[in-house]
Amino acid sequence: MLRAVLLFATVVATVRADDTGMGLTPSVKAASSARTDPAPLLVVLHGNNETGAERAKAWQSAANKQGWKVLALDCPRKLGCNAEGMWYAWNGSARWVFDQVRDLAARERIDTSRIYLAGWSGGATYVGKRMHEWPKMFAAVVIHGGGMAPRTNECPERTIPSYFLVGDANPAHGAARELREYLERCRQVVEWDLLPGANHRAEDEALTPKKAESILKWLETQPRVTGWS
């Protein structure tokens, strides 16, 4: 079961950690100020020891202002994710993420050419490990405070612009750099937003409403996806 919550003008749907994600049935009432055209969608993957809904709050203000919808996904425990919700340690298929988006798009007015993926911390590492798969659906991704290059030399079949918001005082910063190098080797568009001297906490605090708004605007400037594969 998936429970959908209306936050101001933005629909935020949440797939909980104890859900399989099958049979998405959100119940949403449109606000008078809500966008009526198909809206861009931001899919959010959380960090360790938090929920997707908690992480989505960092994007809420910017999404409301720009008329985006947000799908917050919890790492699915019934499919093997551990109790701490560690996306980076989960070996589950990217297909599960795709299925949640397809299910939501079948019920909500989503612009399927403008679907984006944002991962924080362990969620960002999960995104990086499967970077070559995301272009099947997502127009661009955000790597925030995490990241890891895929264990393959396979390059994405489509363009996958990537926005990094990372600090060089994060002990795992080297893995984010390796992901950047992988993308550049594959001739992908990379926006490297480095936070000099920032540790993991400072990386988190850097995603202010103003920063989130600027990232969403950057995402919208990237090429759209012409069709799901």
C-alpha cells in the first residue's frame, strides 16, 4: 500500500519501508493552487536511519514553489533492505524504483519526460552504483552527500546529467569523485557543486530551500526523456 499526502500545492506520495510497492493507490485531493498541467516529478531516496518522507521535506518548499510533485521512497525491507534503511547496502534491482514511478504516473498527472532522481547519503550511493540504469526513465539525477561508481565499465545508453552537491571533508568523498570520473569518461554532463571543507552534516545543511530551488531549475534545463525503455 502507498499512502499519498498533499503538502500545499505539491503531491508527495510515500512508499513505506514495510511496503512492497505493488498496487499503488494514492488518494489525493487537489488544492486550488495546484498545477493542473502534467507536473515534473522528483523521486527522493533517503539516507540511513531516516524515512523518505523525512528526506523529502528538504525539497518541499522548492517543489511547492515550482509546481513539482515528489515521490519519496523508503528502502523496501520486505525486499531485503535492512532495518536501518541503508540504500547503499541493498542489492535490490533498480526495476523496483521504476515500478513505483510507473504506478504513480498511471494515477497522477506526471510529465513522463521530466522525471528526476535525487539521492541523499546512502540513497545517493545506491543511485551511483546503478547509474547506467537510470536513463531508462530519469532525465537527470542529483547526488547529494554520497555517490559511488558502478562496478561496470558500461556507460549509460542515454544522456544522464548529474548534479553533485558534495563536501570534500566527507570521509567517503573519494567515492563521489570516482563516480564523477566515471560519468566524465562516459561523456556525461556533470554539475560539480563542491562544498569546500564540508563534512557530512554540512553537506546535509547545504540543501537549503534556496539551493533546492536552484537545483530544480538546473534539472529543468536538461534534455527531456523522449520515452521510457
